[in-house]
Amino acid sequence: MTSLDGVQAAINSGKNSTQTIEEAILEAIVEARATCEENGSNSPNCAVAWDIVEELQAEKAHQKQAQHHKTSLESYCEMYPDALECLIYDV
């Protein structure tokens, strides 16, 4: 079964990490299926395994929401920092 350390490592993983959260989710699903097959679908171990999968999926959704997407103006100002629309004046 997936350990809590593995779940925490997947949650804290960045883009440069060896395991992404998507990989951790897929691994947790495989382990949850194996656990449920071995212990029965109504066992506490099976429920815990699927809870881990749910937590990883929720964390992936939270990370996706936290990403800042650039607006068209921000992209334009990066390309043309001296454009009138991009100038910031101190008054």
C-alpha cells in the first residue's frame, strides 16, 4: 500500500522532481486495486488506499487552480515593455 511519505513526496513534488503527481496518482490507483483485490473491496485497507488516490487527485486540482495564467496584456507587455499600455507612472 502507498505510504504516507510517498503521498507527501508526490504532493510536494515540483516539475524537476523524479515523480510527478500524475505518476503518483497512477501508482496509487494500481496499488489501490491490488490492495482491494487482496483484502476485499470492503476492507479498511481498501478504503484507505482509495482515500490516498482521492487526496492525490484533490491536490492535483488545487495545484492546477493555484497556477497563475498570464493575461493577454501581460504577454503583450513582456514583448513590448515600452508600449503605452504597459508604462506605469508614479504619481
